[in-house]
Amino acid sequence: MDIAHSLPTQAKAISFSFLSSRDIKNISVKQITNPILLDNLNMPTTGGLYDPALGPADRADVCATCHLSSYQCPGHFGHIELPVPVFHPLFMNQAFGLLRSVCMFCHQFKMPELVLKKYVARLQLLDHGLLAESQIVANMTPKTRSTGGARDDAEDGEDAVPVETVEQFSARIDKAVKKFIDESMMADEGVADVGTSDRKPNLQRTQPSGRDNYKDGLVYAERRDLLHEFGRKAYMKCSHCNAAAFTYRKEGTVKIIEYGLSKKHQDQNMALGRKRPNVLAMSKQSSRVKK
């Protein structure tokens, strides 16, 4: 590259994410294995948090990695191998919400299929920046039949008989989501509708379609509230296998406590033939097969 003729560039987008275990090991220069920080001579110990490979600990020291002085060395990363998996403190609320939402017997979401379908559809629309369309899907209900005939909902106090199955309602949601997303993409490309001379702009979309649409202010707030609402829904019984659900309690960002089932719920699960799988045994067996 010729530095005399610079090429001006402009960043279009920036995103932040967490480092994976492989990324941490790649940038690490030392594994921390020694819990003792200083020896008897008050010098940094090898493999400790003050290891010379991580950078100079004193002004007169030289870095063991880049061989620069304390004024020039930028410092280097190390890593600690944890003996057991731990919860990420920033993901503690998400982990707690998922534990409350998933059945420990059939490993499916405890909420009804229709409710889950609407959550997934709304998140898909919000990923494309379609805020108003997400509200339309939220207000969709299975068609019912009353004395007035088949319609989308029934008045309070009326006896309504569903005339739309779960599969039909799910297909209707998928069709609506596909239609909204296709119209949004066509609007971005300037494609006109068939049978019309021009294309009206989609005023319901908050910003152009793209991978970072969920970062828009209104869309991001709606997406955050939707995920928060999803995690707060607690069902005492699974809608798929009818098994009684466990309850949990979170203690800050340290641990999650699971409470056992009552004798009544244990008897109900036993009568239904529901037995909780031993996930740890299955994981060990899977690791042995891979070896």
C-alpha cells in the first residue's frame, strides 16, 4: 500500500460481540495456573496473575512477551481454564428465563405451540425492522365460529368454536410473515407491485432492510421487551407432555436454584410415564462415543 496516496474509507456499521473460548485462547499469551501472586521475595510468580509474560509489573521490568519496557508494552491477555462450566454473569437473566420456559422432561418450550409461533414470527419481523407488522402478528388469533359465523375473534360472553387448527393458524402466520418481509425487500429494491404503475414507500418500516435493523431505537426496544416478556412467562405444566414443571430461583449472578416437585406432582408425572432424562449421563456417553 502506498501511504502517499491514501484511500479514504468510511465505516458503514460496527457491531460488538463476546469472545468465544477459541478466541480467548488465540489472543492469550499465558495460562494462569498459580493462585499465588508473589513469592517470598515479593516477586511475581510464574503462572500467576502478575506473570512477566502479561506485561511489566514494575517500571524497571521488561515484558517477557514483547521485550518492551513498561512505557512501551501495551500489556497482554492471559486466560484461566475453568474446571466446570459457569454462568456468564451478563447472560444470567436469559439463562434463568430459558430454564423457566423449557420442560425438563420433553425438552420443549412449555408454552402452547401457537404462542411460541407468534413469538418467533414477531422476532423475525423485528429483525427486518418491521415494527408495525410485528404488532399485526401479535393481534392475530385463530378463527372461531359463533352464531354470527366464522370470524377472527368472538365478543366477550359469546360461545366461540375454533374453526382453524393449529397447523392452519401457523401456516397463516408464516404466510403473513413472508408477505411482509417480501414487500419490505421489494420496497428497498424499488420494485413495483404487479398491476400498479409505481411502488408506494413502506412507511411502517422504521429503516431500510438489513442485518442490523434490530438496532434501531424503537425496534430494539420492542425486541428487548418481547424477549423480556417471553422469559417472564412461567407455566406450571408443559403444554406438550402435560408434565408438572420445576420452579427456579435466581441468586444474583452467582447461581440458579431448582426446587424439587411436590409429592402430588411427582405422582402425576409418574402416572403419565414422564421421567426426566439424565443429561449429564447422556453428555458423558456422547463424549465417549466421539473419542
